[in-house]
Amino acid sequence: MDNMDDKISTLMRDKLISLMQQNSVRITNINVKFTASNKKHTIERWRAFYDSYDKMFRSLPKDLVRVEREVRSKFVSAMTPERKLRLLTYINTEADLLFEKLEKECGKEFRRLGEGEDFDERLEKTKNKFTENLETQLQKCMDTLEAETTESGKVSIAELSRMYDVSEGFLNELNLIDPLQKIQIRLNQAGEDTELAGLITNVKESLKRIANNLKTIAPKSLDSVGDRKGHKMLVARETMALRDLVIHTNYLLEYALVSDAFMNTELAEKLYKKVESFFDTGRKEWKVEAGHFKAVYEYTLVKGK
């Protein structure tokens, strides 16, 4: 994915704003509650005020780093030490501004009420816990992503793009990344079963040719608005059909890997029918590819006997 770091930064900033807004709502409710009960200027109100900020600081490391992990996991991209350092710097900088705001708004009220020492102890505890949580979450994120990229058998979105000769944007827009990743995993899981591995490889090549056929065939001259609209609708239907084909193909391949004892002919047929429907309703030139998918179905039938 192009400019992944920029995309993550935008999403992370949105999450930070959301957490700050949640804190503001809690603060408003606290103010209303204590004002209504004539306790606006009590230490109880300011302790509740502080606790709201403390809750936000406890959520920040986990919620912000989760954004990084989820995006990189989707696109199979590891977190480098340099990226970890940049995140550490960014999150700490934002947190420092919030800590300053907390001290400005809350600290002076604690001290006015003779509870300055209590505030200082609370603040030190919150800061220490925040620093500890942030380092833990970043390291956990790095370890998780490293395991996913090296042990799961997944490949990067850039590699998927190369494999199927389609753009990363195309894969992302159609939500094809996950099912195509899983098809690649099925190939790895086939292991020493050279017959099944060969069938899966053929299916992958068929999907590549279908995708390329879909994107390269130009429409005939379309002069009227109606014709252009009709063509766009056709392309949309065929594109969605391709997505469904990939999804159902993954299910069929997953079933082909089930142990012999759990094979069920009726279930295999239902899975294949969903794949077959693509070729029954799609372009004529795609029908030549149907045999590669049927071969997987026939493999499951033989295996299940």
C-alpha cells in the first residue's frame, strides 16, 4: 500500500481525537453532577476529573498502537525499529501536551484545596504506567507483526499485486487481500501433496488471467449516456462476481485440505456450485478456466472415497 505510514498516522490521529472527545464528555458529565449537588469546588470533583484523564492515558497506548497493528497486519508489513521509534516519539509528544493540560486544569485546584502532594503522586504514577504500557504495546505489536510476516505464510500486498498483476488499490477496494492471502496459505499447507499443490497453482493462474481479462478488455464505442451507464454497471457486476469467486475458491481449497475422515461429498458439491455459478453467468472467454476449479472439486471427491 502506497504511503502506508501516512495512512496510519491519519487513522491514529483520528483515534486520538476520539479518545480526547470521550474524555471531554466524561468531564462535562462530572461537572454537571458535582455542580448539581453543590460540590463543584470540592476535592471529590477534582479527583473524579483526574480519574477521567487517567482513564484516557490508560487507553492511549493500546488503542493507538492497535491502529498500527491492524493496518500493517492487513497489508502484511512488519514494523521496523525506526518506525517503532517514530511512533514512540509521536505518542509521547501528544501525551506530554495532554499531561500539561491536566496539570494546568487540575493541578492548581488540588493545590488550592491543600492536596498538591496527592496530585503529584497521582501524576507520577499515571506517567510511569503510561510509559510502561506504551513500551509494552509497541514491542508486542512488533513481535506480533514479525510472527505474522514470517510464520503465517502470508505475503505482502505488493507481492500479491505482482502475483495477480493487478494494482494494490484494486485488491484493497474489492477486499481481496484476505482471501488471496488465504489461498496462498492453502498452497503452503498442501506441502508434499504435489497433486493438490499443482491444482492450487493452476487456480491461482486462472484467477490472474480472469482479473487481467476483466481490466484489459476495453468497451466498444459508447456514445449514449445510457450505454455508458450500462457498461459501468456491467463492470461493477463482473468485478463483484470476481470477488465472490475468489472467496468461494478459498473455501473450496480449504475443504480440499480437510483430512479424509471428515470429507463430505454433499458439502463439497455445495462449495463447488458457488464457484461454478461464476462461469455459468460470466463471460464466455472465462469458461476455459472453469476446468482448473473443477479439478479441485474432483480431487475432493476422490479423496473422500
